[in-house]
Amino acid sequence: MERVILHCDMNNFYASVECMLNPALRGKPVAVCGSVEDRHGIVLAKNYEAKKYGIETAETVGSALSKCRGLVIVPPHFERYLEYSRLARKIYSDYTGLIEPYGLDECWLDISGTRRLFGEPEGVAYEIKERIKNELGLTISVGVSFNKVFAKLGSDMKKPDAVTVIPYESFREKIWPLPACDMLGVGRHTYAKLKNYGIYTIGDLAGVKEEWIRTVLGKNGAVIHSFANGTDYSPVLDKDFVVPAKSIGHGTTAKRDIPDNKTAFAYLLSLAQDVGHRLSLQGKRACSVSVGIRSSQLNRESHQCALPIATQSPTILAENAARLLYDNYDWKYPIRSLSITAFDLMEYDEPYQLDLFSDTKRLLKTEAADRCIEKIRRRFGDGIIKNAVLLMDNCFPGEKQIATLPGPLR
């Protein structure tokens, strides 16, 4: 059976949602930006009017305003974007159950074998595009091809509100002249390395020997070589498929530089609340933890250790992350941002060996207390109960609410 893959990409998603919900923004250059006060002041998304001024994603708000004085800055509303992402996937599900998200704004759809139900694939792509426009007020670009890589490449080739078909019979003529960096899997650093060997286009990449590209780029070289030759047949995953998490982490930039160990611990405890909550939602315990540190001079370092017990307790995670920081950071400069990551995950009910040399009794009491706090937060909201140290002004960015969810605590 001939494979037919669609890649649906919602155009300028964040900015488009903001302009659709606020008609006063339409026709104006708009950028969705992080908080300058929280030192997250970068461009997250922009509309086409802003693009005309050369504004780019990830540049600072100050730089964007210098390019366009009339630029309208709006804060992100992630709950809105999540809702419209869900609504779009609901429309996609009318055509197939094989829907694989690639971020909030992109999805692959496998519509192989649906011609008798919905007609030709190109017609289906146009129908989905028009439904998104009419039902959600947003536009998408759709790529139609025989594999995921070329379907995504097709959706990137023509924007906004467009459909691009890349059939097997003519993909070499359409794809091979394009720059290699246009293809999935070829990032900035990989492309720079390829150019050192005279490889500029997708066709150049397709024409080299796989053994040679593997020696240059390792396993990824063989992968992108397969992509360029159109021999990638990776499946589109079912819409209910969940990739098992290998780690759960959270990090952010402080409102002000963190000056000492005391403030750093409070900050790590704040981050650990989110990590512990997500471990609980997924029914996991962590056996190891790492801390990431970025100084005010933007130097980075990270450290990790095994935990004394497998846990989802924010307090235990924070205590061990803080110990890593105390033992390894020299405080030559204050800290600009911290992150904490729980890894070596296991199922909550899975048996494990206790550490004979730790105060297990105290650790289990701490974990039990944190589980009670989690239950209270789920029922009444995140702000209803806090550790006392988190009531002080500790350079924390804007509060993140933990959703109230039904069901048992795991």
C-alpha cells in the first residue's frame, strides 16, 4: 500500500492565536515575548507583519524594538495555545488515528489507504487546511509526501495557508537542489561541518557514500543520509502513544542574580516542586538528580548524583541538588539561572534496594509529608500551601500553577 503522510504546521502559531483572539492586533507587527522583568525577554513568536522588519525568534525584545518601533509586544498565554492545539488535533482525528505531534503547532498524519473514504491526498490536505481556517480562525501549511521527512519539508516550502505535494516520482527534482539545512536533522552545526566537505545541498548529501558520512557524523550521518535519499520509513505514531520519559527537569532564569547558597536552595526547592509534581502525575520515582548552573558571566556547569532513595519528593530532590551545588560551585560569580533534573526513572510501585547508610526513616517521613502537600495542592490549588522559605522574595520568576487533577495520587 502506498504511504501518504501529511505534515500540518500551524503558521506563526502563538502570534496567530493572539491576533485571532484580539482583532485590534490584526494588520500590526506583533511579537509574543517573554517577560523582561523576569529576564526572559526574548521573542517567542512573531507574525508575518513583524517578519517583514527582520525580527527573528529568540532575539531580545530590545533588539526587536530597534528594528520596528511600532512592534506590539504581547505576553505568552500558553493555556490558549494548548487549547487550540487540541482543537486542531481533534479536526485531524476525523481523518486518521495516526497523529504524531511535533510540538504544539505541528503534527504528522498518516492517511494511507483512505482514498475510498476521503478522496485524493492533496484534496484531503486542502480540506483540512480550510477546516482549520473556518473552524479555528487560523492558517496552516500542509506538506504531502510518502514519508515524514519530506512531508515536513513540503510544509516548510510554501507558507502561509498552502499545500505542497512531494511525490515519490519527482522528489529528486524538487528536493535535491535545496540547501541541506532545510531538511530535518541537519542543524546549524551539522550544516557547517557538511560545508567543510563541500556538501551544500540535499542532493550533495544524498550522493555521498553512507560509510563515509557515518565516519564524519557518526550515527546521525547515516540517519540524514537516509533522509536525503527518501528511504526513511519511520511510522507515524498513534495519537494516544506517549513516549516514555527518560528524565523530568525544570529550570529558569532568576529575576535577579542568586547571591548565595541560602537563596540557591530556596530557588532549587521552587523548581523541585514542579519536578516532583510531574513525577507524581506520571507515577514515577527518580533514582538520580542533576543540577545545572549558569553564572552571571553565562558560564555553564552541571553535576549529578544518585539519590539515597528512589523518590518523587521535591524536598529530597532539592536537598541533593543543593548539596551538589554547595560542593562544586565556587561562587566566584553570582548565579543567573538554575535547573534541576530527575533521571534514572522507575515505576512508583517497582521495588528497589534501600541505601543502608542513609537515614531512611527521616527520608521516608519527608516523602510522606511531600505527598500530603501534593494531595492538598491537587485539591485546592498550588498557592494554598507552601514551604516557609518560598514565602520570601527569592528571585523567583512568575508563579506556575499546578493543575487540580482528579484521581488517586501515584
